[in-house]
Amino acid sequence: MSLLDQADAGLVLGRTRRGRTPWPGGLAVGGLWLAAAAIVHLWPDGDDWAYTDALAGIEAGLGLLLMAAAFAAPGVRGLGWTRRSAPWLAVLPIGFTLWEIATAKLDLLPRPFFTPPQAFLEVYFDDWPRLGDSVVHSLILLLTGYAIGAAAGFVTGVAIGWSRLVGYWVHPVLRLVGPLPATAWLPLAFFVFPTSWSASTFLIALATAFPVTVLTWSGIAGVNSAYYDIARTLGAGERFLVLRVAIPAALPQVFVGLFMGLGSSFAVLVVAEMLGVKSGLGWYLQWAQGWAAYANMYAALLVMAFMCSGLITLLFRIRDRVLAWQKGLLRW
């Protein structure tokens, strides 16, 4: 074997050895999850809780997966997130274990206000048809109202920022009506609209439209006048100036308004669903509270948190793609 072949063989062997060296932090994190699973399984419950073994199995599975990732991480690029998330991956099993001991094992916290982790699994496994139906109805209602409000706010903001005539007539109305919380219109909305669903859609659209209008207007009004002068010099007309100069330059502000409108729509969604509709996460929360089913209420809140966070993350992905030159300036 030549010296070059020996060097290549040594390089490959070195890479293999480095790839097989496990990450100690990943092994420790996996061990914490396995220890948490052992406590759940071996320590008898203070009461008869369903899905205790399922909870132990999930925690044990996570522990084994993290240990496998600890062996594979040095040689696999896609597993780099395990190192970045290591502190959270270590804190979570400790928190779950303390929660389990205080509720299911020792009954230190008053019931039914405090429930153990396996109670969440019971809700997700046994009541998933009703909870899933509520999630679907909430998403449809939220996206419909948000889309209407965002479109109306965008058009109104562009009109106010571009036309002095429109600004003269619309601006005072916006200053008078806009700051009012959308929930203040509940009695009028349920009287004017024929169904509770349409009234809820209007309230969500109203909550979304105000921040989108204000930020879009601010973005249009803040465009550098030199852009218009250069475009006019090249022969641009009014339509070109609005669609190809003003709106693209105002898009960063528009997305800020969309983020603020999305947050406002979430708050109105819950209130609107509590007062009228027959299905949805707000309705589910009210139903769970009425029956003192606090595990169902907490499970619905967790689903709502993930839904809201997921929609905001999706909006950020859209912003990063549309405004590629500003990627990373606004973080979530």
C-alpha cells in the first residue's frame, strides 16, 4: 500500500472513530428522560390515573431517541438541533417529574384544579373527536376573519397613505373607531348579523383590520419621495407608482401590521366563540369549565398555544421569503 493510500485509509478511519464517539450531553439528557419514565412507572399513583404507563412509555421512548441521537449526532448534520436544545431537553424531564410527583404520586395540589401529565394524554386519546372538531372550526373562523380583516386593512391603509381625499374622510373615522376593542362591538354584532358565525367573523376581521390599516398607511406615507421622482422620470404612471413603488417599499410595515393583527384576532376568537358558536376552542374551554373538566381546559389551552405559535411562525416564513433582503431582522 502506498503512502497516499495509507493516508486516505487513516483519514477515513479517523472520521469513523469521531463519528462513533457519542455526545456525552446527549447521553445525560436521554438518561434524565429514562429516569423520569422509571419514576412514573415504578412509583404507584396516589389515585387511579389512566395512561400512566403510556406516559412512562412516551418518556422512555424520548430518552432512547435522544441517546440514539447522541451516538449519531457527530456524524449526521440534521441532528445539530439536539445540542442547541440540550438545556431545554434536560429541564423538561425534571419539570415533568416534579409535576408528576406533586399531583399523581403525592396529591399535594388541590384537585380538580391541578391535574397530572397523564390527564392530558387521557384528553387527547379519549376526547380527540370533540377537541379536533373544535380546532378545525376555530381555524376556519380565525383564517376567514383574519383574511377579510387583513385585506380590508391593507386596501384602506394604501388608500389613506396615497390619497389625501381618502385620508381626509377616513382618517377621523379610523381614529374614533379603531382604538375601541373589537369585543366592545359584541352586542351590536350579534344583533346586526344573522348568525353567530358571521358576527364572530366580523369581530375578528375588525380586530385585524385596525393594526394592518395603521401600519400600511404608515409604510405608504413613509416611502422616500425620491423613488417616485425617479419612476416618474422614467415615464411611470399613477398605477405603476402605487403597485410597483409604494406597496413594495411599505411591505416591511405591512407585515408588522399583519403580526399585530394576528395577535389581536386570537384574543377576539376565544371571546367570540364563548358567546355564540357551537364548536371551537373558545366553546370547548367554556364547556370544560362548566363541567369542572380542568384537564380538558388545560389541554385545549395547550393546543391553542401551539396553533397560535404555528400560525405566527408560518407568517414569519412568508415574510422571510417575500422580504428576503430583510431576513433575520425580525425574529420569532
